[in-house]
Amino acid sequence: MSRALSALSLVAAIAASLWSGASPAAPAADEAAFRALYRELVEINTTRSVGSCTRAAQAMQARLLAAGLPAQDARILAPADRPQDGALVAVLRGRERTLKPLLLLAHIDVVEARREDWERDPFTLVEEDGWFYARGASDDKAMAAIFTDSLVRYRQAGYVPRRDIKLALTCGEETPDVFNSVKWLMQTQPETLAAGFALNEGAGGELRDGKPLALQIQAGEKVYQDFELSARDGGGHSSRPTRDNPITRMAVGLERLGAYRFPIALNAATRAYFEAQAGLSAPAIAADMRAVLADGSDEKAAERLWAINPGWNSSLRTTCVVTQIEGGHAPNALPQQVRANVNCRILPGVPVEEVRQTLVRVLGDERIAVAAHGEPGMATSVPPLSPRILGPVREVADTIWPGVAIVPTMATGATDGRFLNAAGIPTYGLSGLFHDAEGSRAHGLNERIRVRSLLDGRRFLHEIVRRYADAAD
């Protein structure tokens, strides 16, 4: 009987490796189970319009319970008035109760996707030419599936970590203005997410000519803040124009804002990023990066970098850009008011009010009111990239991608990590998921992830989580 089972296991493992395009020399016996879990999660529609995070959370909960996790350690949590916005919060208990848990965070909601716009059904996982295609194939169900799979495997293997490993598969990251699980949990049940530190989305890996070049680890992210600019006037008949047209005044102010550059301000993460990136770049680009590192006021070098990659400029400074404008009430009437939305991405540690005052000064018109709009930006800091964090990354990376560069980075967008960082839980973006220059097409058409990248990321995260969970402090 045991020989028959071994033979069947070997056949299944070889089949799985052939499916992935990987070498059959060292097949993963449990790869088929992971693929099934990943497919199930991706193919559950979790869009805001017609989907259900709760259904996806329940599917992953069922897999954890089948692996032997106690029911009290795998719960679905949602507000009573939002039954479809459920989050799965699970824990694999550790043996030392005095150590703070490690939190694995991934969101399971996805951006809307219409079948008529896509080449393939966005809610059917398709494997084609070495790629997986589907909405959520990368953002963020890849990490959600890997984290769930790891907890299943840990439990099945009888592994007891030194500290608790928490898993939170949450809802609403893509539509936080409607509802966000992490925000709600931190406000109502903060103990469910309490941890010594957390791993989250926010950084991947860079492929060059199909080979891993740089593995990123995100430390910190910019603060999101909208400002409403408004100007008013009494209006009147358009046949009798006055000198005090609020649309004209707003246009002049916005032109000044468009020309303004917030000062370059490097932090630990962005300095480390440009130091590492300079070693991977062409000589002229590397020279400009080193010039900015040496002299934070070298705007000419910064301008050249901006022309090559807008993300580099965003990493160097706070940015504010007009994104919407609305004014006037009739084609034959002088405008009575005009409003513009300016979206700012603020460097960690810079007060929101300081940015508002800068906008007032740059606009140069006391008749243009500037007020923070929407949810207040959350004050945050850059979590430290200590040897405790970076050491295991280097060690595990070398076993999978020998010689790959480890590149710290700071997110210029926003993730759910902002809620945790603001609460004092250091949160790092770390996935081990490599992409080419085109990226994953997250939020866009025909979202994808390379099959090899997904399987390598699974291997990386499974091992890195174990090392973090078994660390002494």
C-alpha cells in the first residue's frame, strides 16, 4: 500500500511540475493543492459592485479548518450592516506567549473588471504561455493565497512557531472610502491585528531579461491627502466681464502650483533605495542618483531622473497635483465659484498642515481658500530596516535567487499598512513576487502574474515567515 501511495504521489508531483513549466527534478508534492487554493480564491468575485469578500474568506477559512486549525482560531469578522465585507482573521499558536505575534496581511477585494473589456474572462483563472491571467491574480490574491497555503502547510506538518503567526485576509483596500476591514478592526477590535510587526503587499521584484535582478522590501509609505481649493465671486452677466473672475484666478494659482517642486527629502528607506538602484543602473542614471544622494538640492539631476521614471521623483519629495476642477454654472454667466481638488502624497513625518500652508503660499492668492478634504491623512513613520528584518531576507533570497540585489523602497501610493504603521505596528511590504518592466497590470486590463514568479514567491514567503516566527525577539 505504501509503495502504491508513493508512486501516485510521485506521478502527481511530476504532473504538477510539468504544468508549471518548472524542472521536474525537484517537484513540490503539495503544489497541486496550492494551485487549487489559488484558483478557488481568484475565481470568487470580490468586487465592490457584485462580489463578496465574505464568500472568499469563508473558502479560505474552510481550508484552514480542514488542516486542523481550531474553529476559534479562524474567524470571519464583519460589521453587522456589511455582511458581504467579511475578513478572515486566523492564528497559528506559538509556544512562547510573551513574544509579540507576526501578522500576515493581504486584502482579498479586487478592482472592478468588465468581461467585454478583457481578452479573457477576468474571473476565470487562465494559465497561458507561463502566465496566470485574472482579476486579482496578482493584486492581492497572490499573497493572500500564499499566506493561507503556508498556514495550511504549517499546521499539517505539526509546526509550532516560537511566536503566534496571525493571518488577516481583509476587505476594502481598493475602496476605503466605502469600507475598509483594517481600519474597522483597528477601531473596534485592535487586539485581532496586534503584532510585533507585519508583512504586507507593497514591494515585489524586478526582472531584467527574464532574470531576477532586484528583490524589494518596502519600509513606509507616503501619506494620502486631498485638498479642496475654492474661489468665489458675485458673478453676473457674461457680456459684462470683470477683472475678478474666480476661474481665471484659480488657473493662475494652479499654474504656479504646477511649476512648484517640494524640496528633496531623503529618509532611511529612500536613501537605501537609491544607493542600491545606482548599482543596478546605467552609468549616466547612476551618476544622477549619486548626485542626489550627495547633494539633496541637486534639482537638475532630480529633473533628469523624473523624466526617466516619475516614480523616482515621487520617492524624493512630497508631491501635489491637481486632479479635478469644477466651476461656473451657465455658459452665459460669469462664474460664481470654482473648485479644484489637489491630491498630495506626503513624505512620512511631514505634517499635513505644513503642506496645506505651503499650498497657500505657492498659490499666492488669499482669495483662494485651501482646506484638507476627505479623510485626514494618517501620521506615520518609516519602520526600521534592521538586521533582524533584512538578515533573513538576504539568507532566504540567496537560496532561491543567488546574488539578487536587496533593494529597500518606500511606497509612493497607499496600502492598508498605513493603518498598522500609524498604530505603531511596523509593516513591511515583502512578497518575493517578480515582474518584468510591464508589471502585473494591477487595476488594469488583463491582470497577470508569471507562473514561475508565483511559485518562487510561495517558496520565499513560506520560509521567510518561519524564520521571522522563530526569531527570539
